[in-house]
Amino acid sequence: MRTCVTMAAAQDSPLYLGFDFSTQQLKVVVIDGDLNVVHQDNVQFDSELPEFRTLGGVHVHADRLTVTSPVLMWVKALDLLLDKMKRAGLVFSRVRALSGSGQQHGSVFWRRGASETLQHLDPNQDLHQLLQDSFSVSSGPVWMDSSSSRQCDELQAAAGGAVRLAEITGSRAYERFTGNQISKLRQTRPQDFQNTERISLVSSFAASLFLGGYAAIDYSDGSGMNLLDIRTRTWSGICLEATAPHLDRLLGAPVPSTSVLGPVSSYFVQRYGFSEGCRVVAFTGDNPASLAGMRLQPGDIAVSLGTSDTVFLWIQQPRPALEGHVFCNPLDWQAFMALLCFKNGSLTRERIRNKSTGGSWELFSVALRDTPLGNNGHMGFYFDSVEITPPAVGVHLFDPEDNKVSSLSPQVEVRALVEGQFLSRRLHAERLGYSIIPGTRVMATGGASSNKDILQVLSDVFNAPVYSIDLCSSACLGSAYRALHGLVSESAVSFFDVVKKAPEAQLVTTPHPAAQQVYDQMLKRYARLEERVLQETRP
């Protein structure tokens, strides 16, 4: 991302900062009170902090399962980023509030005595020098880690099974989720665990740096730990007990995502010129922050069409399942958000484009335009690699009578692929509690969202208008919006009132009049055939 400084805002107008501690970089977006982006910058971990020897921001260990990131690398990145912002002429005294996000499921283990260190930081020294002895685990597990299978089994057994755990925490046990990582650390490195005074997520760790004390974990990011009861919004006693003794003391009490945690630490006031009145709003995970950046509303669904396809949902009554994740909603503490990930996204679309239309997106679009809604009953499941949702593999093609066939004509295959992908997105969204309501919008982002004919199929399958949104920094932007909202949230001002001046999403297409009739029926058939495919491909 290029540095862009357009200080068009009045020189004394308030500013709001949104940070994102992601896997490969630390980013910041600065907005003014009218929601204009006035500055953005970043620090790339691999190239700008080569001394940490990361590849893609992480260390993959010899077992290929353990994946960690050096905590001090994130601290030093913040030093570098704030220095860059200062050199670019950002006036920190104008910043009224800041918030941020962190890659979900990463964890930070603070050493005994770190709290004292945080409260007495010397403004003449860099943060990474001051905090170099503050972590009991120097390189913490991140979302790519899959080394805690045993602990997942133990947690699910303690909770009464995978379904019961999903009902409590919003997800079945996942290796990357923090509860299972804490359990593994306690079992395999008991001394380091004994030396730990506090456990943070990447988000609450980053907030702690700005606060000069331990920041609470927010409800939304806390939902990605297999520890929080998503309905009571308190730590689940069953899950805590199964993970580690006295864990509630190490985690602190969770708080609403809109909480103002306190004023910025005097370290930042003295070193960078922040105002003493600048407030730190609870940081959250990158996915919840993206929900804020996209300004998703009740009933909306966001579909990111990338290497893997990700679906974000705003839901009121969740139905947690063995697939996908339900989190507390970062914008409305009485609502929920759900997240589904599908591995076979754009690479599969590109393979069928190469096979069926000679590598031409133009001809791919023509094939979609020239074939009817419902594809005359032809249907396809394209799982080039083992899918996450559902856990199936292989290409499975069906004729209108549900007989398996070995091939489809090129044009029919293009529509079978795109319809099948979007039917899958809708089916699994509805199973988590999503329902299309009057006013539902489908927000499309990612590479394939530039193809209007693909988006037309998306609109038809969901029977809802599709809007496109440019989301180069959705987590950062969402964090800046949340900083602004945090200041007024206690006076019951809604998030949407705060961001109503933001640029509107662009309407791309609306559903065909016959779409609902065609796809409501097709969805039932798709669900039946998916179950058949699963039975055939289960190991």
C-alpha cells in the first residue's frame, strides 16, 4: 500500500486512527470527522524487519504444524509505523480516539511483572527495547498453527461433544483457536505457563501497548477462542476448567466491542504528542473489524471472492454448527456475525475458465449469459482440493435426473460451477441462522467481484441486489470507524448513524424476476446431492 497523505481536512479537525496487526504487515488508516481517509501507511514485516527472519510474517516450525510469530516484531513494527507517521507530518494531538484489529486466533503471553513495565514506560526509548523481557513466550502461536489436535479432542470431550461446544462457543474445537493453544502450552511448557501473568489475543495485546496496561478482550474477538459463551458473553466455566486452572484470572473479564478502555498511555503523549484526552477503544479481530469496514447491516451478507471465498453474515438468531463460526457482533452487542470459509474459490474458477473457454473471461461471461437460470437441471460440485465447508473432495457432476455424469458441455460447465459455488454459500449460510429478509444486500468484494456476469448469478441465487465495495483496507477502515463510534456509543448512538457519511456501496445488479422460484427449489436439491457427495467422499 502506498503512503498517501492528503491533509485536506481542516488543520484542527479531529482525527481517528485504525490499526490492523495482520499476518504480514502492520497497517494504519487515519480518518477525519467527515470519514475522509487523510493518511495511510504500513510496515511490512519480512522486508522492513528482516532481523526476525519471518517468511510471510511467520515462522513455520520443523513439524510443519506449529506456526508462530515473534511478539517483539509486532512491537517494533509499531515503533517504525509511528515514526513514519510523525515524519509524514501527522499531528498526533488532533487524534481523539484510536482502535484496531489483530489477526484472529493469535495469542500473546505476558511474563510476570510486565504489567508494572507497561505502566512505567520511558518515553525516551523505543517500545521494543522497553518490552524485550515482557513476554513468557517470545514467539506466539497464530491462526496458521494446527498443532493442538489432542487438546481439541480433550476440550470437546469435556464440553459434551463437538456439537455442544459449538452451541456454547460458536464453533467446534479448532486447532488454531486460543483455548486449545493455551492448553497445549500448559501441557508442553509448564514453566513458561507458570511465568505468565496475563494472556492476550493479538488485538488486546495491541490495545495494551496504547493503554499502558492490560486491555480487556472484546466479546467479538473473544468468540474465536473456544472459551467464550457467545450467548451470556462470559467465559464458559466448562471450557475454562478443561483448559487451565484459574484461567479467568489470566484472561480478565471480556468487554463489549464498543467499550472505551481508557486514555492513551502517557508514553505516547510524551513521545509522539498525543493529546491526554485521546481515547483507546477496544480492539477486535480482523474479521469483525472488516464487518465494520464494510458497514454490514442486519440481513446483509458479504461475499469475498478470492483464492478462498469467505462469507460474512449479520445474524440475529444464530444456529452454531460443526462448520463455520458464529461470533458476537462487534457493532451491536445483541446481534451475532457468522463466518464461513470455502477453499475452492478463484483458482477453481480459473481452471474451468481455462478448460471451457480457452482462458478467456470474456467467453466465460458469454457462457453465463447464454445459459438459463437453473442450467436446465445440470449441477456440479467442484472441490479441486479438500473443501472446508463441506469436508468433501473431487468433481461431481449431475444430470437433471440426479445421475452422475463424467462431463458437461463447456457452456453448461461454466454455469454449473458458478451456480454450484453460490448455492453452497447460501446453503451453509442458512444453516448457521442466516435468512434473506426484505432489504437484504449482498456485498461483493475480491477479484471476481469485477465480473458483472458472475455477480448476476450471485444476485439470482440469493434473490437480492448485489453491491460492490472496494475493500483494500477494510479491517483498518473498520477500526477507524469503531474508534469514532466508541466515543459516542455510550449515548446510544448507533454505528450506522456515525458512518452514514461514508461513501456508499455501488449497486451492480438486481435478481432476475424468476430467480426466487428457480433457486429456492434448486437449493433443496443441492442440499440433497451435497449429502450424497459427502457420503461418497468421506474417508
